[in-house]
Amino acid sequence: MKNSKTCPKCAGKKLWIIDPLQTVYEYAPGTLPLHLAYKQKTGDTGWLDSKTARVGHLVAWICAGCGFSELWASDLDQLEPDPAAGIRLVDGSQGPAKGYR
Ligand SMILES: [Zn+2]
């Protein structure tokens, strides 16, 4: 849909783009962007700085006609596998895929 500018389900051409995709914050007015992961910052951080950085964000393409949605992620080169956090890479480029169960 992002590339064709046409919905693959209904051929609609009216598309919403939500960039970045956000969630409504439940306890106060406003919204929160959805990030892919946390990453530990390296080097010296100031005492008020967070020790983690947010990695990536999502962009939603949504067909105005039928609601079919696509998600596109940014900053994938900064992701690192972290199975404990639910972040796994399935790589089938060198033979049978590993890392998927
Ligand atoms: Zn559609």
C-alpha cells in the first residue's frame, strides 16, 4: 500500500498515514509514540539522562475504505535480538530459518 498507494484488499485510493503510530495515554490527555525497543546508551550519560534510548517507530498506512492496515518500522539497523524482551530475528537468508518457534 505504501509503495502502490492503492489498498491491496479493496483497490481503494484514499489512505490514512499515521506517522508515528501512537497510543492514547490512559491516565492523562495526550498520546505516546510506539517504539520497537529500548537500547542501553553507551558512554557517559548525565545524571538526569535516561540510561536507555527508544529505538525505532511505526508508521501506519490505513485504507479509508475498508480499514486494511500496514505497519512500517524505522531504524531496524539499531535493533538487536533480545528474546527476554520478545525481540527475535528470524533469518532464512542462509538456509533454514533459525530463531523462530
Ligand atoms: Zn481497502
